Amino acid sequence: MNELFTEKIKLALRSCQFHIQGVLPYELFEDISSSLFILQNKGVLIEFIILMENEMKSIKTSNTLLRVSAGGGQLYTLLNHKNENSYFINIDKKIRLSSIEPNEETMEDTYSKLTNGIIKFNSLKLKSNPVLHKSGCPEIIFSASKEWVKAGDKINLFWEVDQAQSVHLSPQELSLPLKGSIEVEINMDCLFTIQAINENLTSEKRIFIKSLTSNGLNFSVQILTNNLNDYIPLTSHPEIPFHYAIPPDCHIRLSWEADQMGILKEEKWGELPVHGYRDIQFNEDTTLVFIWKTIFELKKINLYFYILREKPIPELSKEEKTSNFLFNIFKKRH
């Protein structure tokens, strides 16, 4: 089970998901602590409920709780959890990866499962106690209206700070009041940090905003013919994307790669991994229909393959052949 959760933490980092919310036992929390610190350095917002036994916590557990809390995460502890039998992690508030699902790659009914997970998290949160770091250290509540946006969109940042003499927002280098909001235009990936200072004590909270600049899915085509030793790239029509002219009897390697999480399907092939390739061969003009579903929208992407065929040379009549023959003789003499 520990390896399962560790893999989910790695998946969050590898997939650029920037919010982790979940419930887990404190023994597991110790095991994944190093991965959590890496995520925090990347600007990941962490919100965990740690299920504790009614006994003394180890020094390692105590230090881990305090370090994650002080580093910008929000942690809660919950005692007497013997009746709790479902521990889960929500990644980026979009995709629920549950410890009790038989297939970790399953994403069907994602939103309903996620809703149930958030309801459970919030109900446990009411019974739990927040982990507070050093006494007198400023307390920060920091959130964003959106964490994934299209390039050029605007978001709102909200904050509320207690026990602080000064509050600063980076990278804008702004001095802030103890409570407020600000509208920001997002044109690239951006890590926002609020720093609150009270005498010699400093607290920080960070939020990473992901800016998406493409449709999230890129295709590449390679072909192999009898005259080639290896596959060579094939580009689409310069003025018509996703339209490819291919020689007859060639082998095609179609590759695709996504730069965000989503569900990819082809009309005839069914569901596909978001990174992969397929070797195919066409005997006639063919259209492949891909359905690409992300947290923003549903896209339909068609790839068109046209087979190049030589036009037959029309057969000449006897009169035309004789005429051409006499014309060539006359041409040579003059």
C-alpha cells in the first residue's frame, strides 16, 4: 500500500498536477514525506488529513508534520480513526486516484467519484485539528479562483493573514493588506508566493498556476516504404493541418503525446494512453477520428490520410501513333 501512494505522489509531480488533497495514516505520511517536500518546492498546494493513533507520535512524524505545515501545506490530524476504512488522495481537484480502486488507470465516472471524495474529506476535516507550526508565526490562508487556465485568462488570488506585521506577494513584489484579493492575467506558468512576517518569524504559502497554450495533444507521422531502411518523418499539408499524402503500400507509424491530463479515444480503436504510438497500413483513403477530453473542453481531431496513385496514361489510337511517328521523323530532318 505504501508503494501505491508513493507512486501517486510521483504521478502528481510527473503530470504537473498542482494540488493534492487526501486522507492517509501517519505511517504512510512518514514514507512519502520526501516526495511531499519535492512537491512543495515545485509550488504544489498540499492539504492532508493525517489519521493518528491515540499514542505518542514519533519525532520523525512530528517533525514531518511541522515542516510540511510550515512550508505552505495545510495539515490536520484526526484521532480514533478505527472506523475509517477508505483512505484516498485527490490530485489537482480534478482526478481522483483511490487506494481501493482495482485499476489505477481507470478514469471513468471521475467527477462523481471526486465529489464523493471531497465530501468525505470535508466531513473528516470538521472533526480534525489543524497542525500549527511555531507559536506566534503568521497564519496564512491563500487560494486562487482557478489553478489551470488558458494563456491570457485572468484569475483572482485571495488571502487572509493573522499575526503579521507585513505581507508581500511574489513575483509581483507587492505589499499587501492582511486581507484582500487581486486579479492577475496569466500568460505563462507562474508560482505565486505570499510571505508574512512577524518580527523574526516568517510564513509562506505558495500556489502554482498552470498556463495551457495548445490543444494539449500533438501528433507525428512517420512512413516506411520498400525503398527505405528506416522510418522517415512525414509532414502534413502546409496549409491544411492533419492532412497527409502517403505512397501506396507503405507502413505508417502514428505517434501522439499529450502535455496535460485527459482522456483520449479513437473512434474505432477505443480508449488510448495519452502517450503512445501505433503501426498501421492503409489500402485506401482513411480518416482517423480522435476524441480528446480535458478539464476544459471536449475536442474532436480528425487525421486524414490520402494514398498517392499514378494516373494511367491513355492508350493512343493507331492514327495518333502513326501521326506522332511521322512528326518525329520530320522533326529530326529539320
